[in-house]
Amino acid sequence: MFNKRVKISELLTWEPQFQEVIVMGWVKTFRNNQFIALNDGSTNTNLQVVAELGLLDENQLKRISTGASLKVAGTVIPSPGKGQKLEVKASTIEVLGDSDAEKFPLQPKEHSLEFLREIAHLRFRTNTFGAVFRVRHALAFAIHEFFNKKGFVYMHTPVITASDAEGAGEMFRVTTLPLENPPKNERGEIDYSQDFFGRSTNLTVSGQLEGELAAMAFSDIYTFGPTFRAENSNTTRHLAEFWMVEPEMAFYDIEDNMNLAEEFIKYIIGYALKNNRGDLEFLAQRLEKEESKLPQQQRSEMGLIQKLEFVLNNQFERITYTEAIDILLASPAYKKKKFDYEVKWGKDLQSEHERYLVEKHFKKPVIVTGYPKDIKSFYMRVNDDGKTVAAMDILAPGIGEIVGGSQREERLDKLEERMREMHIPVDQLWWYLDTRRFGSVPHAGFGLGFERMVQFVTGMTNIRDVIPFPRTPKNAEF
Ligand code: ATP
Ligand code: MN
């Protein structure tokens, strides 16, 4: 019985010809004891259901309140009302689940994003989050489609690992040892040999190292899964649990890597523009309204859709880290001491610097290459100058870093040297180094932070609003 229903997105494409239908959904609003705006999550556009006077008795009328779920049987008729071509004239309305109007937290009015974060279990039912999560889905689908078309193999890398791929040490430990009174060795340290895996383990910060192993057999692979970082960054761009897309390609140099990343980003944006027009138009209006509250100079120069089309139709700017530093040093912002962090060759670019480059200077996405080796990871290929590595970061307007990637060091001796310099345990990573021992090839890859991509496409300013249940410091509700 239930799968005989028509989804509202589908129904809205029909010509009204008095078809008999069954629709189900949740009540958004109920006006004049007659007009129900019904939504089933398939689209942001509500279906107007008309209950002619007399169809429902007093008791039934009371039960049709915001949030209640309904099964409606009726006829599709042309709508006399403005803004919709059709509506459903109900012959029967059954309340599947009541919703106490006094207690239901979502009222038919605008709620702040902060408030909605506190009721993340219900926020899917709002127009904004409906649109955001349908776009998130579409982007995920487009990612698989892009790589599948190119013959990449989707590789599932482990969530629990014993290595720290980034060497940054910001990991969540995985253990079954008792927190109170864990076993100790002679030196008084916790004895992880007695732990579940017989060693110390953590949640993965990146699937890259395992991805490289697979690329050394399949040529082209990608991972797409959750990654975890115990970094105490309370920013609008950091989560403790986020999804990362990590392609890894054999027989690729840094140039090939940049080309792929640019094509990839454009592909998934193009997919959303084509397949999620309604949701993006809604989100564009939402953003415009939100930005109208800001002072003029903080507003975006382009609307959301205009921005996405601009990115699609223009080449990303490509500069070296050294050029980026020169641009920053010569900038009015630097001269007026507007940056909080130091600008100096050898120092990492901070978010404020990245945003200056993309938003003020180039006004488009920028790929920065050739970072100093000391601020980057051990596996990045050292350039001939001996000072920089073949790294690339892609910076996007409004977000900053969206992609981090590099050509990997394929020369065993050079790689071991870097690992020793950076205190990375060479013995423990014997399996990783084996790829360089047996048929090593030039190869490259990158990581795209999926939520940052969703932010970019939806125009949501806070990363907590583009993942269903955000995990951030001091927050793991739901
Ligand atoms: P950032 O400097 O912004 O912290 P990162 O240099 O630590 O980023 P990488 O280790 O290169 O980032 O990770 C690859 C990509 O994963 C980044 O480009 C970004 O899009 C995303 N990313 C990194 N950390 C986070 C996080 N905590 N939450 C969400 N996305 C993240
Ligand atoms: Mn980081």
C-alpha cells in the first residue's frame, strides 16, 4: 500500500488531468482549515492539498498541525492559486502520526541556524536543510560518477589504523584498555601490547597511505570516507569527523594532479547546477538574505549561482608559494598591518592570507604549488631546489583550503631521508616503503574535504550546517 504513493517532486512535473493519487508527507502549514502545504522531502516545493469544507470533522481538523504526517488520497486538479500549476483535492486524509503543535519545535517561521543546530534531529525538515542535504547527496553521487567514468577503483581504506598519515599527531585513540588502571610496562608507560590490537591504534586522519598501496596495482583509485582529527579548532571550516575524497594516481606528476583536481571540482559543481537547480536557487536566495544583514564590504560580489558558473567557466589561477608570499608582502592589507599572522617565506599560509589571495587579489580559485618542505608532510616529493616540495593546495573563495595534495616522493632513499628528518618511524611503515622497493613509479594524489566542497556549493558559512550530525570539540549530541 505504501509504495503506491507518488513522490511530490514527481507529481509536480505532471499535467493536472484529474488523476487519482496517494501522497504522503509532513504538514508544513495548514491555512483556513482547508489548505495544507505538504512536503515529503523530495523537493523544497510543497504540494498544496485542499480539504474542502465538510470533508474533515472538528477532531480531524485539530490533528492537522505543523509536523504531523499524513496520507492523502485525492485528485490532481489545476490550481486556481498563484505560483503552482496543480494541487490535490483530497477525498480522504488520514493522520499517520500526530504532532503536538505546542511542543513541536519547528514553527512555520524562520529559525536561526544556531537554534536549528540544537535540534539537528529535526532540522532536515526545514527548507534550508532539505536543500543542503539533497545537494550533499548529489555531490557525493557526482564524485562516484566522475571517478567511475575515468576508470578509477573505489577503495575502502581502514577507519582504524596504527599510523599517523599526516604526522601531525592529532588523533583519536582507539582502545579497549581500562581507563582506570591500564596495564603498564617496566618503564611505567601504558602497555599497548595488551590492548585489543596488540598495539596502539587510532582513528584514521587520512586514507592516503593505504590509497597509495592500491594505486601501485590499479593505477587509479579513490577513497571516499570519514576521517577524524582531534584538533581543537573551533572554526567554521573544521570538524573532528569529516568526509574526505582522496584520489591517488600512478604515472601522474604534479601538473597531471592539478589538471585532474580542477576537472573534478568543475565536474561536481556542474552536476549540481544541472540536477539541483531548485535547491540551489533556494540557497542562493537564502544567502542573499543573510548577507543583506552584513555591511556592504563583507557581502559577496556574486550571487551563489553566478559564483558557481564563474568557477565552472574560468581557469583556476596557478601560482607558486613564493609568488603567493610576494603578492601578500606587496598587498595593501599587509602594508596596513591587517594580517594577524606573519607573512614570511617559510611560514605556512594562514586562512586570512589564503582568503586575501582568492577573494581580494585573484577573485577566483587559486592553486598554490611549491611549498617549503618544512611545513609539509614527509611523503611529498622534494623539488630539485632541495627547499620546496611538489605540493598543491587549492584555495576557494569564502572557504580557503579545499584541496591539499602533492606528487609523492617515489625515490626510496629520498623518502627515508625525509622520514628520519621528520621523526617518522621508518620501521613501522615498512609496508608503505615496500611500494618504493618493488616497482616504484611517479605518482600523485590529493584530498578534498567533502564538507568544505558542500559549503562552497551551498553557500553555507558554517561547516556544522553541511554535515547531518557535526562532531566538534565538546559536541557529540545525536
Ligand atoms: P587546514 O589547514 O584547513 O586545517 P589541512 O592542511 O589540515 O587543512 P589536509 O591535511 O591537507 O588539510 O586535508 C585535506 C583536506 O581535508 C583539506 O584541504 C580540507 O578540505 C579538508 N580538511 C582538513 N581538515 C579538516 C577538518 N578538520 N574538517 C573538515 N575538513 C578538513
Ligand atoms: Mn588542519
